[in-house]
Amino acid sequence: MIGLFIDDIEVECDEEMTIMKAAESVGIEIPTICYHEKLTPPGLCRQCVVEVEGARVLLPSCVTKVREGMKVKTNSPRVQRVRKTILEMLAGSTDLSNAQGLQEQMKESGADSKRFDNSEKRVFPIKDDNPFYIRDYSKCIVCERCVQVCSEDIQFSYALTTSGRGYENRISTYYDKELPQTSCVFCGNCIDVCPTGALIARKESL
């Protein structure tokens, strides 16, 4: 067990804990986007960043382990500014109309959904290639939850992957094949973990 301070609260926890879990142990909730409690933390979105005394940059709390004497600020002005900007950039590039969790975060942080309205929206054709669900990647923020749940974290099907670089980075299947031609077993786990409605069961879309 080690001791540290999170938002001036003295915390004792296991040295293998992440800052996020240590904060949760004393009732401090840190906002997340890509993180999911049943999946390996990917540390992609940086929405869970915190300010640690002595650190040059903000650190992702979902993957950063605690250490003895650490002093953490989870909601400093610097942290608030970064989280707000991340949400605004996502809103400027992606259709978040079905992303209820992100909309709530934007409201709480005071993020301006139109700040980056001049940005080019990411638009992809709707994938309607199977009888079970529809993929609308114009709503996708590439958090990679679906890729994780489809691979070694849960399903071990490996039907989904990431493709492209930069602005063209997206979720795809291997060799961009239609889902029925992949190893997909249509378990629906990817739909369950998608935070934006990019994946939706066909019965829900009717």
C-alpha cells in the first residue's frame, strides 16, 4: 500500500492501481471516452488526463499507475481546458447526435459544439452488409472499443481492425471485406461497447 493525494484528499491504495481507480476509491469520478471497465485501457482519447505535480505534461489516468507521495489534480483549469477542447474537436469532425454520454460531458464542461464548425466532417458510407446490424462510421470517433472487444479482450474473433492514417483513420474489417466474409460471429458485443451509436442493431434502426 502507498499514500498519495488526489484533489487534496489523502488516499491509501495498492501500488498497482491506476490514478483513475485510486480516484474512484475516494468518490472522485474522472470523465472518459475510450475507457471501458471490461476492456484493457487503451489510453487513446486523453479525456481522462490529470495534472500531476512535477510532471511536464498531463497524464492519462486510465493507464498511469500511482506512486508514493504523488499529488494529483483531477479538475484543474489546465485539465478542464484540455477536456473541453477534445470534446469540441470531436463535435467539429464527427456526428455525435447519438453519443449521449459525450453530449452530457459537453454540457457539464461548457464545451461549444460549434467552435470548430469550419472543420470538415468525417463522412463515410453506411455499411449495410448483413441482417443483424448497421455500421455508420460517420458517427465513429475511433475509440477502438469495438476492436478490443472483438479481439483478445473478450470475443477472440478478430473481425475488426483500424485502417487509414490521420483524418482517414477509421474502423474497418481486414482487407475491408463485408462482415459476412470475415470471422465475425455477430455476437453484438461491439454494439454494447460503442459510445456513439456508430454500431446499431438492425431492429433498433427500423
